[in-house]
Amino acid sequence: MARVLVTGSSQGLGLDAARRLADAGHRVVVHARNDRRATDARSALPGAEAVVVGDLTSLEEVRAVARQANALGRFDAVIHNAAVGDQEPRRVETVDGFAHTFAVNVLAPYLLTALLAPPDRLVYLSSRLHRSGQPGFDDLQWQHRPWDGGQAYSDSKLFVVALAFAVARRWPAVRSNALEPGWVPTRMGGPSAPDDLALGSVTQVWLAVSPDPAADVTASYFYHQAPRNVHPATRSVELQEELLDRCARWTGATLPPPPGRPA
Ligand SMILES: NC(=O)c1ccc[n+]([C@@H]2O[C@H](COP(=O)([O-])OP(=O)(O)OC[C@H]3O[C@@H](n4cnc5c(N)ncnc54)[C@H](OP(=O)(O)O)[C@@H]3O)[C@@H](O)[C@H]2O)c1
């Protein structure tokens, strides 16, 4: 049985994935933004091994999440699920001076990846909207452009795919993949989302723990357990390296050297 950390698991697809893992007998650590949401997560999933707490808009709190998680021991898999959506009405500047969508959706998974003991498998939640993302680095923090929450979300989901592929390339012993869960009726997806909610957490769990050879891959992108095409820019080594460089500068944490191949 595997030990898995799921970020943003006090509700929505993160909670669904955590529940699916626990029901299958895996050990699950859930993550919530604060103590109140941690209580919600505990009561939603009493079988969780532990809850780690931290608001991902703050780099200091992301570091605290990594410390709490590392103190619990190494994970077999981490599902980077937490995100804010495409309906954010305005740019909120984080305590560290970043646009909140970028901070939660890109910087937080980067920093957790850099600080957590490398697991065997990394899974990053993206979206079909990543294909509308702009792969450039100009005004990434929306300081000069008028705010467009949909574009900020699409960009962030493009960059998180590039992050998954960058980690796959830097860490050949780790399976690092991304996926889109479908447009499903969570709080983020909204009540009229047309896709099946029950299927929305299947692929990330499969990528995290399944012995299926189709899940034992790296630098791949999925929808409903089948490979899907990605925005071609996410495959650009130049873009991946620039993203890693910027995230390292902004967070003060570089991606550690590659861990050894698991036995
Ligand atoms: N639903 C869809 O149709 C859809 C489509 C494509 C991709 N996705 C992706 O699927 C993933 C899960 O989405 P969802 O639909 O389950 O969204 P959701 O219901 O809004 O849940 C998002 C989760 O992330 C957490 N979170 C957000 N900001 C946080 C922060 N600053 N610190 C800590 N935790 C934070 C939330 O905590 P709180 O509850 O405390 O806010 C919640 O647990 C996301 O990566 C999303 O981009 C969803």
C-alpha cells in the first residue's frame, strides 16, 4: 500500500482523490489551508493518516507544509491538486508580491516539489484550458496588464504542465505526470459543469498508485487515463528551464539533484 499526500484536499477533487485512495487501503495525508479547513478535512475523511496545514498563497506557509509533511516521513506519491480557478475577479497580490493565481497554482507546487523528500510519483493537476495558456514570461504577475482571471488560470495550468515535464526530465527516477480531470461540478467547476464528477478523481489516483504499466510512465499528460495532447510549449526545454530558474529565484529553493532510482 502506498503513502500519498494530496494538496487542497478539504473539498472537491482533492478530497475525492484522498477518499478514493483511503477506500483502496492506501495511507493518505490531506492538506488544508488553515485550522478550520483542517477540521473540515478531518471530519470529511476520518481515515486520513494526518492533516498538514498551510495557505499556499504564502511561501512561508508552503515551507511549513513541506516541513510538516517531511516530518511524517517520505511519501510514495504526491498529488499537487490545490488551485484557484478561472473566475477570480481581480488580481490579489500575495504577501510575497505575486499574483495569487500564479502563487497557488505554480509557485506552491514548485516549492513543495523542491522541499519535499522526492516521492516515486508526482502528479500535477492541470486543465484542458492550459491549451489557451500563453507560454511567455512577460508580466507573469499581471502588474501592467488589466487582470484577466481566465487567462491567468490558463497560463498557470500551462506552466504546471511544464513543471511536471521539467521535473520528469531532471529526475529520471521519479514518474512525474500531469492530467486534466474534465470539467466537473465542484466549487471550481460550478453546478452546470458537464463532465462526470465520479471520474474526475480517477486518473490522478491511478497515476499516483497503480501498478498498471500505462500509469508507470513519466512526462506524460492524461485525460481519463488516456494520453492527451498538450500545448507544445510545455515540451520546450528552454521554457521549462526558464520556469525552473524563475521559480528558484522567487522561492529561494532550487530543485535538488536527481534522487536515486527506486528499488
Ligand atoms: N473542477 C473542474 O472542472 C476542474 C477542471 C480542470 C481542472 N481542475 C483542477 O482540479 C484541481 C481541483 O479543483 P476542484 O475543482 O476540486 O476545486 P475546488 O473545489 O475549488 O477545490 C480546490 C482545493 O484547493 C484548495 N486551495 C485553494 N487555494 C488554496 C490555498 N491558498 N491554500 C491551500 N489550499 C488551497 C481549496 O481549499 P479551500 O476549500 O479551503 O479553499 C480546495 O481544497 C485544481 O487543480 C483545478 O485547477 C478542475
